[in-house]
Amino acid sequence: MGANSAHDKLRNQRILAQSKNPFGKDFPASVRADSTLRAVPNSEGNELHHNRIVSVFAPYFSGNHQEDLAMVDHLYQRGIPIGNNDINFTATPGSDHQTGDDSIHRYAIENNIQANRKGMQNTPDDGSGYEQIEALRQSISQLPYEERIKALDIFVDEIQPALDEKMLSMGYSQPSREEVSAKWLNNVNNEHDQIVSNYNRKELEKSINPKAERFKQIYLDDLLNVIRG
């Protein structure tokens, strides 16, 4: 019970770090939040697979709020949704997700992308594959932010495509990087326009408001004089 509880707590921490939203409220902490289930096609009766596997991306996130937010923003800019963003989910049967011999997670483990203690790591033959992958993950997590970003870009360019291609071979499509990146850019432009609009409104208020009440009173006084006259 204690081990499972610790594992669940660690996983939840990782999901929270990866589910930050640069443009508003963070994405739901729960994998099966109602809003997510409504947004992900075929979610009813299926499991939800993170296309960017939570544990695989975890070493790149430090737990520092600003760094993690910047990491998420960098990924979206590159067209990579992550965490509990609904476009990072694919609904699959459990056999395609984790339990089947040809599941996506088994593929990730057998190709040394995801660490697993169950002896399915592909190399080396002496069974130390798990320890080697964990050591690499640990070394990545200890890098300064700028170096972790570089390591992340290598993973995104060289390794993540294999997972995406595997999902495609299983019959599951995902939004293209171009689509995700275009949505990110649209959000950036909207945020910029909102900032400019708010600034202009405040500047206008500063130029008008200090004297507005005095002008209003003068107008009322003149109106009363006309009426009384």
C-alpha cells in the first residue's frame, strides 16, 4: 500500500508539472476529468494514453514552477502537447495501452525508451537495462535548465517520432506538430493583443478619469442654469 501510494504521489506530481497551461487555467490534474473525457474521442470504455509518456518526459521537469512552465511553452512552440492537455491523449483499449504484447508501453519499454522493472528492457542482456535507463534519467534531471532544453530537443527530434509512428501503425492518429504549433502561435498573438488592449485602455483612463467628475459637474451646473433661467 505504501509503495503504491508513493508511486501514485510521484506520478501525480509529474502530471501536474507537465499539465501547466501558458495561456490560462492549468489542465485538469485528473487523467479522467469530465472535460477530458468529453474532449477525447472514443474515451468511453477505453483507457487514455499520454502520447508524450509522463515518466519519459519527467526528467526534463525540475518542479520549479517557472522552469516547468517555460518547458511546456517550449514544447507547444515546437508542436508537442504534453501532460493532461486533451490533445495529448489517445483513447485505446487496455491491450493497446499497457497489457497487450504489442501495446505502446511495451514497445517503449522494449526499445529502452521507458524504464520498467519487469525484465522487458531490450539491452543489455544481463538485466541491468532498467538501472542504466534510470541512471541516464537521473543525470538529465540534474542538468541546468538550458542543458535540459537541449536534451529535450534531441529526444523530441530523435526518439519521440518512433513512438508516434508506432501509434500510427496501430491505427491511432494525432494532431500534427504544425497544427499544435499554429494553435500555440494563435494563443501568443491573442495574448499579445489582449495586453496591448489593456495597456491602451489604462492609458485612456489615465488621460480622462482624473477630470471626468469635474467635467460632469460643470455640465450639470450649466444644464441647471439653463433650466432655471
